[in-house]
Amino acid sequence: MIDPRSAYVHIPFCHRRCFYCDFPVVPLGDRADGSTSGSVAAYLELLQREIASCPGGPPLATVYFGGGTPSMLTPVQVEGLLEALGHRFGLAEGAEVSLELDPASFDEARLAGYLAAGINRVSLGGQSFDDGVLADLGRRHRGADLREAAGWLRRALRRGELASWSLDLIQGLPHQSAAHWDGQLRQAIALEPPHLSVYDLIVEPGTVFERRRQRGELALPPEDLAADLMEQTWARLTAAGYGHYEISNYALPGHASRHNRVYWSGAGWWGFGMGATSAPRGRRSSHPRTRAAYAEALAAPAPETGHAPETATTPEPGGMPFDEQLLVGLRRREGVNLQRLARQHHLDPSLLEDLRRRLAAYEQRQLLCIEGPRWRLADPDGLALSNGVLREMLAWWQELEPLSPRTPRRAAAP
Ligand code: SF4
């Protein structure tokens, strides 16, 4: 089993909860700041304790501070966490160290502090340039904040102080038209981000958006318009020189996120903090999603490792169940070597023929391409219409073993 060389650190604090968000977050209010908040200080102590109690491993090649709103932490606080990771694992030469930043939660001086602390890649949660849309999403920042923050990042990149940065956008918003979305894409390209992540809006249970939908107040684009918007994104961004390397991700040459590739490749990673998922050495676990439960789990560490507060554990090759590896693999432009994946999970190879027959219509329409052992969705049509294929695959997998979808019919283990 390969030792992971990546770590995710969850910073749960936000100023407020956005209307579509179901992440494990702790809203602290619009004026809160990590330097003065007792909640932040107490949580950082827990994180330090968890990192220190981790068994350790080879130097980390990627570190990702996600959230939440990690830019609510001061540079000194981020540096303290990086030092703890460095002490436990070491940081490999040229490691990619990413931090998620929210516009309006940092300024240029704070950005300089993060870079001096060791951050070399930033993910900017822009989501939209339209103030009305941002208000409707429950976001705290406005389009002007986003443009200003992007200007600081662009300058830091030009000065060589930052290796790369990414802009997040959300598509498929209520009332969104193709013309509106095109305007958003043009504004994004004008900011010159080396990397763009474009996510579909998903209405999650328990969110304000779900309640709006139940009341009939959320006019989401129909599925075919959502697919058209994805193709529009592909056309606009590839024409601007971005490569489409994953269903939601585009990058200029040399700017693909190394950390994200770890998740998609099925390689293991360490996860720290409440709600974080961890998959070191083929052992997948999810940390509790509240601070109290996380603190409690830390106080009673797992006996085998002395670390990892867990709510669920699944030993799997690559730390991921077969269905999850299949789905994340198909999100990548290069697809997935399904024969190898099936072998790793000791699946009967004849099952893949069943699946192929079931997906024949997609293959005939050239949305799904099967090239020897490799299965991939055509770019852009197959990726844009991926929901149907992925739904069908999940149904196939669940039908194999309704009582235990994690352990369907398997070939004898070698
Ligand atoms: S800023 Fe991000 S993590 Fe925080 S509530 Fe909004 S969407 Fe969720």
C-alpha cells in the first residue's frame, strides 16, 4: 500500500452560510476574523493535536487548505498549520500548497502574508460577477470585490510570488440564460486566471435553496439547458486556450491542480479537521461534521493509529470504493482504465460486458468511448451529458448487490 503524499486541512469557519451550501461550516458573523475569535483559536488547537498524533509518512507533495473560508485565518495561523504538517511529514521540494480565498475576506497585504507563509496556489471563490446573483446565493462579496481580488492574484503571479491561481464559478443558476452565462465567462477570461473551476449548482438537502425549491421559488434551468451551458463553457474556454482536464476544471498548460488529481486518481490522502475525509493506505474514513463531535473523537483516538477521529471506515484499494473510483475517473477527460479498476476490486470481468450492454445507447451516440480497457466520456458532448451515463452506472452497481452495494459479486481474490 502506497503512503499518501497529500493532505487536506479543513477550515470550517465562514462569515455566514451561503444559501446553497451544505458543507460542514461554522458561521461566525460578517465581522469575524481568525485573529480575535476564540472559536478559531480552539479549533486550531484541535487541528494541531490531530496532526501531531498522526502516524506521519513521506514528505507531502500537495497540501490543500479548504473550507469554509480559510482566508478567515491570519497568515500566522496558516503558517502554524503548515509548520505542524512540515514537522510531522516534511514538505517535498516544489510541493503545491493551496489555500481557498473568498473575495472580501482578505486584502493585498494579507495575501502577501499567505505567500510568505508558504502558500503558492490560491483558489478564489468568485462564483459570479453579477451582484444580484451573488445576493441571491447568500454570498457576502460582490462583483467589484472579486475583480479587485483577482487583480492582486494576477500581480502576484506576474511577480513570480504565486505559482498559480484558480477562479471558481457556478453555472446553472436560477433564471440563467445562455447570454447571461456568456457574459460571465467573458468577464472570467478577462481576469486571466490560469485555472478555472466551473461547477453546476446542486440543490442539497437542508439548504435554503432546497426550501425555496419546495416552495416552487427556484427556477433552475432544465437539464438540456444545463448541458448546453456546459458545452458553451467548453467552447468559450477552449477557444481562450484552456485545456479541459476534468468535467468541472479547465487550465492553461502547466496549471492543472496537482492536489485534485490525487483525489481523481484514487491515490490516498490525509484529511484533517471536522468533516474531512481521509483515505491513507486504502483506509477511508470521514471525520465528524461538528466541532463538538470532532473534539470528542480526538479525545478518544482510534486504537490502531492513535489518530483519525472517524465516523465510518471502508478498507478499499486506493482508499475509495469501486463505484466512487469509477465515477470520479469518468469525470476526467482521459477517463478510467476500467479493466484495471475491476481487477483491483476483484470483480468478475464479465460484469463489465453487462455494463457495456446497458450503456450501448450512449456508446452508439458516441457519448461514451470504450477504447480497449479505457472508458471515457467524449469531450464535450459526453461530459456535458454525463448525468445520464453516471446515473445508469450507479443503478447497475446498486442492482448487483442491493443489500450491500459496497460488496457486489466478485471474482475469487488472487
Ligand atoms: S463561503 Fe463556501 S463554505 Fe462558506 S458557506 Fe459559502 S459556499 Fe459554504
